[in-house]
Amino acid sequence: MTRDARCCQRTKKISCHCECANLPDANVKEAGNPGRLPNWEKSLRGQYHMGMRFSAKSIAVLTVLLAFASVTPRSRAQVPPSSQQSEVPPAQLDHRLHLFHIHTGERLDIVFRHGDSFIPAATAKLDYFLRDHRTGEVRHFDPHIYDILEELTHAAGHPDGEIDIVCGYRTEWSNEFLRARTAGVAKNSLHLRAEAIDLRMPGVDTYHLREAALSLQGGGVGYYPHSDFIHVDVGRVRQWCFNCGSALHKTGD
């Protein structure tokens, strides 16, 4: 075995040329140190083991750095802290009506819509509450009229105020009954289609209530000053006043 080969065997190198080429032969004992490893071999082995320890520490440090780098600022930003997550209070999502029917004496305090969704059980109760009080017949109302009622309380300056219901749904029989005895009742009234409600609000001047209803631009608004109520519906936007002066429109509902 050549000296280079023996050198490579001692240092566990696969290929070595210049590292061992100039070293003395391992079989030659240093003068004055018979039977002991020569100083050059001890130095070489110490350097080898020191390099191994340095390599292990480098790998450990590199592993920690890679683990930290994997949590990038962008990925951390995708998980906002719970303190920054805002929720809309449930009360702001509820839409409520307070109603009193002047003919049946019934009262109803009800949440009819939660967020953007009407509540079927609530609208069914409202349909019954607004039934034809003469015949007891019930018809399903366009639920958007309930939005108009709620918005009207705000526009009139009485948020969540109670609304007195004068007339809700009318059957054809009831409508003809009123036409025969009362002026200002339209033959094709939207009450027949459960799309109109006559009402007033306690503590609110009826003319002021009319102005508030007109500001909503939600449909038709009729004013009946002598009967002290207004008419609101979900039909086309229009207005009238029954038995008023020339300054206001005259027509039926």
C-alpha cells in the first residue's frame, strides 16, 4: 500500500492527493517518542474530529433557521388575532315591528327578519294578524311591506314605535262592503292583493307621518286627513290625498 493510500485510509478520505502527499510515513516513529503516534498524525486527527463537531453544529443552526423561515410574514398575516375579529351584534341583525290592530284589539311584537332573511314563522303570524277582520280570511302579504313599516318608524322619528293598524288584507266582499258605505275606496285596491296597509302612529301627526312615508320612496302613499290615517303599499311610487285641497292629489287607493 502506498503512502497516499495509507493516508487516505487513516483520514477516511475517498480521494486525497495533496492533503497527505507531504506527510512523513506513518511507520516512521518520531525521534525520542518510540511507540507513540507522531505529532503530525495526532494533529491531523484532532483537526478531523473538530471539523465533524463544527459540521453538526452548523446543521443544527441551519435547521432552526429553515423552520423559522417557513413561517413567512404573509402566512402569519392570514390568521388575524381574535381581538381584531369583529362581529355584528345580533340586535343589529334583527328587524322588529310593534303593532296594534284597532278593530281586533290584538297586539303583536315580533322580529320578522334576521339579517337579509325573512322569518317564515314570523311572516305567517303577521299574515294572520293582518287578516280581513270582517271575514277572518288570511292571505300571504308581500313581506317587503314590513320593511316599509319598520323604516317608517325611523323616518317619523319614533324608532320601534307602535303602529296602529286600521286595515290590512281585504277580501272582495269586504272591499265592496266599504265601497257601498264609504267614499274613497278603490275597486281594484291593493288591499285585495295583500300589498297595502292603512295605519297611524300614536303621538305622530298624520300629515308628518305622510311626509315620512313619502321620503322612503317605497311605493304608494295615500293621505286621509279626515279619517286620520295614511295608506302605504308596495306598488309603484305615487301619492294622493283624499278630500284634500287642490295642492294635494285626489284619487283612491
